[in-house]
Amino acid sequence: MTAEYFVVRGQVEKGDQRGRELGFPTANIALRDQDGQIGDGVWAGWAERADGTRIAAAVSVGRRPTYYGADGYRLVEAHLLDFAGDLYGETLTVWLGHHLREQEAYPSSEALIVALTKDIADAAAWAADNPAAALPNPGDAGDGVVRRVGA
Ligand SMILES: Cc1cc2nc3c(=O)[nH]c(=O)nc-3n(C[C@H](O)[C@H](O)[C@H](O)COP(=O)(O)O)c2cc1C
């Protein structure tokens, strides 16, 4: 049985660089569909690099309400687990496999860091049970377009 995933592919853009300051760098991908086939939230998933390497990820879909209120634009931000390196300009494919929680507007960066630490532990546990080898074919919908794949 293949699990169901949302998949989005896109070029990694420069974010605000805040992720590095927080200690959780993210690969940011623009979402072309701002209305949202997927709702805002935090997901466990996998990311595939241009060279085919697959890395477990904790993924945020939303507007970064801690910093931008409701005015931010929606984007996909993938924090790749146990990864250090430059992804800017690279095309990344991201599978969202398991919804962990909703987006929250935290009172401080410190509170966001506590949540991110738990998200990463949760994503690692999910990835251990849902290996990359079992991921469904992502198909090709164009950059920034969200697709539902698997069944
Ligand atoms: C797993 C994960 C969960 C996140 N959850 C939230 C959240 O609940 N609320 C929020 O405002 N931002 C959340 N973010 C987004 C961070 O605010 C964002 O990554 C940070 O501000 C860095 O932004 P930058 O990449 O533009 O520098 C999350 C990011 C990740 C990777």
C-alpha cells in the first residue's frame, strides 16, 4: 500500500536568513497556489535534491505568523534533518507525508525554537517509519504547484 502525500517542487529562494539565526535553516520554495490546496500547517516529509539524494525534513507551509501576522505570503519551508549546506537556486522536491500541527503565532523566537525542536524529533520518528524508498512518483506539475500523489 502506498501512502498519500502532497508534493511540491520548486527552486530554493533566499529567505530572510532568520532560520539560520534561530538555528534551523530552511529551504524556502514559493507556492504558486496562494489559495491553498493544502492548508497552512507543519508537516513531516522528505526532500529530494537535484542529484536525487533524499533527506528527511520538517516542513512548514504558511505565512510565518510569528513574524508577519496574516499578511505574509504563503511559502513552503523545509528544514532538512542533519543537513548542512547551500541549497539556494537548487530545485528541490518536497513530499509532505504527515501533518504534525497547525501554524502558530508564537510570543517569541524562543517559543518558536521550542516548537521547532519538537517538530524535528517528530519528523525524524515519522521518517524512520516511512522510508524514502516507499515514496510515490512525484509527477510533474510545474514549480510551486501542489499535487496529491499516492493512494
Ligand atoms: C518545522 C517548521 C515549523 C515552523 N512553524 C512555524 C510556526 O508555527 N509559526 C511561525 O510563525 N513560523 C513557523 N515556521 C517558520 C519560521 O518562522 C521560519 O522558518 C523562520 O522565521 C525563518 O524564516 P526564513 O527562512 O525566511 O529566514 C516553521 C518552520 C519550520 C521549518
